[in-house]
Amino acid sequence: MPMVEQPWGVASYGAASVKANPDLARIRFRVTRLQPTPSQAFAMAGDSVRSVRETLRRHDIPDAAVERSRIGLAGAWSGYFPDRTFLGHQCQASFSVESRDLDRLEQLIIDLVAAGANEIDGVDFDVTAKKELRAEARKQAVAAARAKAQLYAEAAGVGLGPVIHIEDVDPEQRPEPSRGHSAGGQAAGGDFSPGHVVVSAAVILGFSIIH
């Protein structure tokens, strides 16, 4: 049986989550072009990158909301030794774009593909007020931990003293989904809606005991 070698008080874990409708989307995509020579690959990829930039500006997305990696060049092969075949030179540029116009998000993706973005890696939804939502979740987590400790103290017939220890817990370690989506039913116009974003917090509080 585990025993506490140095009993000191009551420790309790509290967690809370705050839901919010997303107001920001991050689109991760790539422009990839395969050509026989490096110069041809660079030229085709460059044309597509310029077209992508023009498309983003047409959607009123500022340059500050666009992150682009450096253009890279690598050889492309098929098969394995000894039958490996050289396919050509592949030029690739990766993008991460933030958009707050969620109503036009699907059209933005369609236009990016038409402009030359041939690989869409994913779309993530988020909230711009995450700092404020995290603060609210932390307050609720503290209240939950205090209520649990109070219940234990009352059940044990002792009084709950002041807080003597506060330990922040990484909420990402908790097995909770980060977003919610509508489920079930036939396909409808709202099936591509982002649902909601969940911002979580957790804490461990230590209280002294009053006898």
C-alpha cells in the first residue's frame, strides 16, 4: 500500500475548457514542379508562386499573413536500386497562410489550386483571442481544484487551509480533442464548418489542513 512519508496537506487537480467559435484559419500548401532540368523546374515553380501571390492579394490577404519557406530543389527518382530511374528535378515552395474570412475559405482553396498550389497539406482553425480564453480556462481550473479539495477536506472532517502550492499542468497532455465538428447525417452545406475551438487549462493546487 502506498504511504505518504511526509504528509503536508491536500493536493487536488483541476481542469477546465472554454469553447469558442473560430475566427482564423491556417492553410498549409505547397507548389511542386517536376521538370527535366533545374532551370525549367525553377521557372515553372516561380510562375506558380507569383500566381499564388496574386490570388492571395485578390482575397485581401496581407503579405504579413503569408509565411513561405525558401524554394528548394531536389532530384526525383522512382523505384529502388538497382532499377531506380531518374525522373527529373523537383522544385518546391511551401506556404502557410492565415485568413480571417472563413466564409470564403473554400473558394480561397479552390483559387489557390487553380493558381498552381498542387498539394494542400491541411487547414487548421484557431481563435485570435486565445490568450484571453486561456486565462478564463485557468481561472475555472483553479475553481475546480479548490472545489475538489474542499470536498475531500469536508469528507475527512478537517478544514481547508490556504493555498501553499500551485503547479501549472500542460493541457496538451490531456486526451481531449482540440476542435468539435457536427457529426452524423447526410452531407449538407454546414459539413465543412469548423465547429468550435476548445482552449484548455489544468492546475494542481496544494492546501494546508486546519484541524
